[in-house]
Amino acid sequence: MIKINLLRKEEKATKVKKPAGFMIYVLLAALAAFIVMGLATFYLNSKKDAMQVKIENNKKQIAELKKKIDEAKKFESFNKELGKHKTLIETLRKNQSIPVMILDEVSSLLPDGIWLTNLAYNGSTVAVEGFGFSNSDIVTYVDSLKLSANFSDVYLEETKQIQVEKVDTYKFKLNFRIKG
């Protein structure tokens, strides 16, 4: 008779033994990787902190330098303004005697019968207005101004006859330049 055993036989599982050394190597490699990662993290964090301190120091230094630059710009603008004032004062000092010279020369050349009512000095140009008893007196005055060593471009703009307090007179306008 044939016996058929439908029940399975319990087979003893044969364990395949894995080498124990391999697991130790894997664990040691993982442990070494964790240690290296920890050390790298610590190193990078310390570098990051050092960089942040350096950035803060640089920001403070930049702020100080900006203050110094602003002070230098203020000093430069003050220096420019001072230079302008100095130039103006030197120009005024140089030209201080010109009006006196003009008045002295214009009045010393006045002939009898001529009187001035207005004298305007602007830069190097002088405008004169006045009255005279005759046209020949005015022409004599213009000619003497033309002969002056201090004046040039003497130009008689206008003469016209008018009455001043029932006396016939001639009103005149003339312009000239100051030399040098």
C-alpha cells in the first residue's frame, strides 16, 4: 500500500550563515560615516559663525568708512566754497581802487560848462550821462576821454538839446571801457 503523506514535513530550515565580519564592517563604515558627517557639520558651523562675525565686523567698518567719506565730502564742499569766497575777496580787493580811479579821471577831464548826472560802472564798462552848455564842450570832453591812458572805446551815444530852468542845454550819454 502506498502511503501518501499529505502533510508537509517540517523541513528544518537550513540557515545560511552570513559572515559575521561583513556586518561588523558595514556597522563600522556607517559609524565612521556618521562621525565624519558630525565632524564636517561641526567644522562648517564653526566656519559659518566665523564668517558671520567677519561680516558684522566688515559692516561696522563700512559704516565707519561711509561716515569718513561723508565728512570728506563736506570738507571738500566747504573747501570749494572757501575757495570761491577767497577768489571773490581777491577780485574785490583788486578792483577796489577802480571806481576811485574812474571818478578821479572822469572828474579831472571835465571842462567848464559840463556837469555829470549819472555814472554807472559795470564790469569793465562805464556809462556816463550829463549836461553841457554847448555841443563843442561835450565834444571836447569826449576827445579828452579818448586821449586818456585808462579808457578805451569811448563812444558818444546821444546828445539832444533841452531846456533846464529856461536855459538851453545839451543832454548827453556816452560809454567807454576801462583798459586792463
